[in-house]
Amino acid sequence: MSELGKFLRARREGVTPAEAGLPGNTGTRRTPGLRREEVATLAGVSIDYYTRLERGRENRPSPAVIDVLAATLRLSAEEHEYLRTLVNKVPHREPASRTIRPTVTLLLETLRPNPALVLNRVNDVLAVNPGGLRLMAGMDQWPARRRNTIRHTFLHPAARSLWPGWEQKARACVAQLRATAGADPDNPDLAALVGELMVKSPDFGRLWERYEVRRVADGEKVCHHPEVGTITLSHEVMELNRTDGQRVVVYMAPQGTADHDAMVLLDRLALDGAREPRLDELTLRGGE
């Protein structure tokens, strides 16, 4: 089955007959959600055509069919766009650069004591200031090349206690990775990360098969940090110019609040060692 077919099936099984406006008495149902023939009827396409779409024998539906399937399957705007990208796959691209411009490094230093990280499309940590690394409890134990916020969420033992809403956080991570897969399906870093997590984390495999899609957004994060206690931080995500998908994530709290004090303490704790680490030691370089 193609990725298009897997996505259609997963979303079909997530829509109840009642949500689709079908009568309550639809007989015994062997599978969750809608039947293929119900989706075909609601979308105004033949059962044979829709079955071929799910089974991967047809992979070029017209824009009109994409739109009507999106409406029938009650897709969000992000899922609708993901469906389009599956049909109109981008050509193979070279691996994205991991090089960080000196001005971006300076930006991370300027943002202190606010924790800040530079991430790529698959959430590899390309650069981070001291507070940003300290916020991700335990990530400093990993070599720079393995630092990835999604890998940390699923594989680091500290993550489940760090994030009180771990299941919600994990679902958001996987949904964001799904969005990346739709936009950049041949990304070798994506394939390597998904392959590793499928082997090492049953929770990741369970959530990956849900085919939920969500892009990165700003918001608020609550964490139970082992060094500063419970802390609530807002975060903003900013795309960097002239980069291939690199973005800065900055965590903030209003001055004069306990959350801001905790954020400042994290920055200080990160520097309590024998010497202050240079920022270039917290930056992933392309040759590492």
C-alpha cells in the first residue's frame, strides 16, 4: 500500500458514520470508521476508483477529487495540504545543510537567559544556548550529533517526567514529523530518524500509524523540571532566512514571575561548571 493509500485508510477509519452524516443503522461494522464504499459514495467517485486509491493502484487524483476527499474525510487544513503533497511529491533533494551562520549563533547568545534552540526540519538541534540545553533535561548527556527533540521525547528516560502531558506532546511531535514527511518525503535524515524510533519506541510506532498531521506552531509548554520545579513557558517559532527549513524556538516568561525566575536559574545552572561553555561547543557543525 502506498503512503497515499495508508493516509486515506487511516483518516477513513477515524471518521464515524454519524460525523459523516450517515444514518445510525448502517449494519454490523467489521472496521472502525467509514467503509470504502461509504467514502466513495459521499465523495461522488466510483467504489472501484476509491479502492484503487487506497491500494496504491491509482496515485494521481485530480485537484477536485483531492478537495472532495478532504471534505468527506473531514481533514484539517494541514491534513488537506498533506494530502496534496502526497499526490504531488517533490523531487529528491540533497540533504539540508547543518551549517549555522555566525549571526544566528550571536542571536542565541543575545536571547539569554531565554532558552533558545535552532532546529532543522526533523528537529535535530543544530545550535542551542546554555539555558536551552538545560531545559531539555538530560539532553546534555548525548553527543551533539544525536540531539534531537523528538528523539529526546521518545527515547530519553527523563522526558516522560519532564512533560506532564507527555502523550499530547508525543502526538504533536509525530504529527509535525508527518507534515515534514509530506513536504520532504526523500529527506534522508527523516528516514533515519523514523527508522530508529520505529525500532526503539512502540509508542512512536503506534502514533506514526495514526497519520495525524500538524505543523509547528507557537504556544505554551508546562514542564516538571528536575532542577527548577514546575515551570510554564510560552514559546515562539521563527523561520530563518536563507536556510533550508531551519528555525529558532525561543522560550519566554514575563519578568517578575516565578517562571521567569526559574528560566534565569536554568541559564545560571548551565554555567555552574568549572568554566562557561563556549556557544560554539553547543552548536552542531556539519562535519561532526
